[in-house]
Amino acid sequence: MIGSGGREHALAWKLAQSRLCDRLFASPGNPGIAQHAELVAVDPADHAAVLDFCEAQRIALVVIGPEAPLVDGLADSLRGSGVPVFGPSKAAAQLEGSKAFTKELCDRHAIPTAAFKRVAALDEALSALDAFPIPVVIKADGLAAGKGVTVAMSRDEAEAAIRDIFSGRFGAAGAEAVIEAFLEGEEASFFAITDGHTVVPFGSAQDHKRVGDGDTGPNTGGMGAYSPAPVLTPLLEGEALERIVVPTVRAMAEEGTPYSGVLYAGLMLTPQGVQLIEYNCRFGDPECQVLMLRYQGDLAKLMLATAEGRLASLQPPRFSDDTALTVVMAAKGYPDSPVKGGAISGIEQAEAGGAKVFHAGTAQTAGGLVANGGRVLNVTARGSTVAEAQAGAYAAVDKIDFPDGFCRRDIGWREVAREAKG
Ligand code: AMP
Ligand code: GLY
């Protein structure tokens, strides 16, 4: 397994439970992942080194967690040498790697998404802006570590975002941009596993992207999540599958770039129906952590069947029907300038009550466990309602001693409020 975050800890935890998994290596991993895997240091950008390692250890399956190595074509290099891999090719990972690619694919195949204009220069972008009402959404085309999207509430803000992109702030990722109509509604994340032909739903979740309580402050990679997302009712999930995900998978196959792996659809539930906001070519982080807590199948078996194009031969994935909720404990200063090195203790006590603590950005030092990243721990619990899962997760958070950390205290608030109303 390639990766080192909370997503990868959750995947490693689940993979290690598989009957098929005799031995698990993780590169570079983290102290949580080390409980389930042997950590190695193989540079994922050095495809020859990854291949050499796979040959030397006779690796039967490579799982690629993050988007960067996927967009960089690591899956192609491995597949080209006969190593089964869970994760899309470079061409298929364009669904996350290029916003314009995805918007144009949606356009060609009548997949519901916001109206857009692809622009490649400052002047072109500024004049294209005239055609969009405010608010308007400005996106750098490529991977920008979650910082490439601006929901502009004024023309000035939109122009500033465009100037920012074309000033080179995002490097090659900002060589082009997409201007998008603003969609109104509630967001939900929907996951599907596909081997390029067969598509199976893999659950839903809702993320909390802003750093502060009440969804305030700057955007982050995600401060907490829960699964399932009841707003994505079975009817709406069916609509997302039939009108968005299945047509996408079919289109990718028809166009000669079949998509294999997990497809994460960011959806807006609008009065006009379900619309695609964006695709990711990987599991969400921290959405993966809550999905893995509820997933009842054998993850290695599912991933290997996906890698080998045999998904149709498996039973569809099954999930527990309770709720899982995760709270991200971050280092103070996140997302701008997280303080590294803060001491952490109390994880065992937190888990004694039934919670599961995934490591996202930690390091083991002679003096004990310390923070080593922006998002540090994912404290995760289950319950028969969102309120119950939330109470469990915060009870566990309160057992953890991490003076240089903080977390939101309201993860799950939308659903907890709906549950309270009955
Ligand atoms: P993305 O990286 O494309 O998911 O965008 C980040 C966030 O921006 C999304 O989670 C939404 O909250 C918001 N967003 C993106 N596109 C739109 C849109 N067309 N309308 C409204 N909000 C959007
Ligand atoms: N939590 C949002 C993401 O993984 O993209």
C-alpha cells in the first residue's frame, strides 16, 4: 500500500483483516499503519523502484491511496509489468487531475453538472466571467492540494481568484481554469467501485471542509465525516448511480480510458436533481475512515477482483446499517501553519470505550508519539444514530491528551439537528 495518512491507516487496518492478506507492506506508512504492516521507504515517484520492490517481495496487489501517484501514472507502470493494482491509470485519473477534462466528458455524455467555461488565459477568463451570474465558482484545472477552488460571492472576488490562478500560484495546475455556475443545495459524497465495466455502490458520507465550528474559516482537507449520509436517500443514490457514475464509467471505457478503482463523486443535491461537483480518483480522507468502519466485506478480495476485472463475480459490498462518525484532531495552526512535534497520549484509553483512532499525521519518537502533520488523528466511533456516534467519538476525543491540537466540536451537526427534529 502506498500512502501515509488516516485514509491509508483505515485501509491497512481493513486489508490486514483479510483472509487473503499474508503480509502487508506500506510505503511510507505511519505509526498507526505500522500496527498492521511492515513499513518500507520506496519513492512512489520512482516507478522502477516500486516495480523492483514488487518483484523482490512477489507482491500480489498494490493499493495506491493518494491521488498524486495515480495522476502520475504509477498504476500504468505496475500494470504494464503484470502487477495487479487497485487504482486508475494516468489517463483515467484525469477525472480528478483535470477539472476541464471531467466537465467536457460530462458535456459529451449529458451527465448533470454545473454549466462551465474552460479558459486558458487571463483575458479570456475575465471576459468569459461576464456570462456567469454571481456567486460564481473559479477552479484551477489541475491538482492544487484542495486550494484551487474559490466560490466567489462578488465579481471582485472572482476576478481576484482568476488573477491568482493565472499568476502561476498553482504552477502547471493553474495553466488552465474552469469557470462554473454556482450550484445551490446540500453536498454529499458517493463512492463506487468499478473495474471498468461493473460498477458497485460503496456507500455515502458527508464531510466538513471548513476548519471551524458552524462551517466557518478556511477550507481544509476535511475536519470530520460521517457515513452514511441520510440526505442521499436510496432514491437520490439511485439517481447518482444511473445518471452520473454509470454513464461516466461507460464513457471512459468507450473512449479507450477505462476507469478502475474507487470513484468518489462529490455531489450537490439541488432542487433540479443530483449534480456532479467533482470526481476524485481515490477514497476521501477522512471519508474512507468511516466507510471502512462500516464495510463488512473482505477488502483485499474486493480490491484484487477490481484490479483483475472480476468485480461481477463478487457479491455486492455490504455495510453495517449503523452510523460511523470521525472527528479529525489537527495540529494548532492547521490549515495554514500547523505546529509539528506536539506530544500525544491517551489513544489506548480512547479506544478502550470502543472507538477506533486512526493515525493521520503522527511520528514515533524516543519521547513518544508526536504530531507530524496538519491532520493528526481521526477519532472514529459507531452508533445507531448520528447523535450516538457523535457522542462516542467526542467521549474518545476527550480521553486524548494533545495540548497542541484542536478539533471541531460539531461534526455531524446537520444530521444531529435533523434527528432531533424527528
Ligand atoms: P471541489 O474541489 O471541486 O470539490 O470544490 C471544493 C468545494 O467548492 C466543494 O466541496 C463545494 O463546496 C464548492 N463548489 C465547487 N463547485 C461548486 C459549484 N459549482 N457550486 C457550488 N459550490 C461548489
Ligand atoms: N475529504 C475530502 C477529500 O478527501 O477530498
